[in-house]
Amino acid sequence: MFVTKINISFFYLNNEVAFICYNGFMEKIVIKCKTLDDTNLLAQKFAKLVQEKGCFVNLYGEIGAGKTALVRLTAEALGVKEKVTSPSFVILNEYHSASIPVYHFDLYRLEHVGISTITDELREYSEGKKITFVEWAEFSQGELPFERLEINVTYDDDDSRNYEFSSIGEKNNYVIEGLK
């Protein structure tokens, strides 16, 4: 049996309880946003944290959970001038008007064969100073092994959104620390 010690800390953000879990491999933070204004504040804070180094982000959540809204608000906070929309039918939207390029993939319509044809391309988008968002990353079937952030978006009965940020690997732990 393998046992991992997990330390949990609780803190308040905008009068809501958020928590952080630490173990040797992953850091997490969950932030509850009651309104779109709360989500916008979260996106602005996130944008400030990633604008210098960039990052690769896998997004998870049901249809309508708020994945594209978070991408749009983050892109706007970074200075993207173009209209930010879901790339559901085109697979990839690129935005080059900000100080750092923003790439937005949607894997929802790709099947396993389609995913395997863009795996190398996704790896390229994980390197260098850029921000890459991948919606419906669960369809990647585990073919995204590089260090990344994962954001799982869920909603509650009161229409609030929970954004669970996880850092896979150590490269992006600074984002979790910065969101505290």
C-alpha cells in the first residue's frame, strides 16, 4: 500500500473558502466564483501570473461550466484585442495581439485518431513563452504528459463556479502559490 501525506490549508478569497492541498507531486487550489465579476477577477490574477513565462493549461468541465469564459476573460486581461470564441468547430484559435501569444484548442470533436495526429503539435504549444489552453483535454486519452496546469470547472446549484487549479509537475507551482 502506498500512502501519501497530504496537508490541507484553508483560507478565504472574496469571502469564500478556498483550499490548497499539498503533496510531493501536485499542488491544488479551489476558488469559488459567485458571479462573472468574480471570474473576471480570477482571470485577471491568473493572467498576471502567467504573462511572463506562459503556460500550458488543460481545461475540464461540462458544457456550459465556464471553460471558454475563463479563457476569454484571461485573454482579455492579457490584452487580446480579437473576439475570443470557442474553437469547437475549428479545433484551434490563435490570438497574437497581446504581449504573449494565446492559443486555444478544443478537442471535443476529435476522435482518438484525430488526437494522435495533433499530439506533437500540442507538445510544441507547451514550449516557450506562450499560453495554450486545451478544452476537453480528457479526450487526449493521456497523451499530454508534459508539465501543465489543469483547471477543472464545475458549477453549483446556486450557479456559482468552482475553479480547481492543479499544477502537474513543478514548473507551474508558482501559479498556485500566486493564486493564494
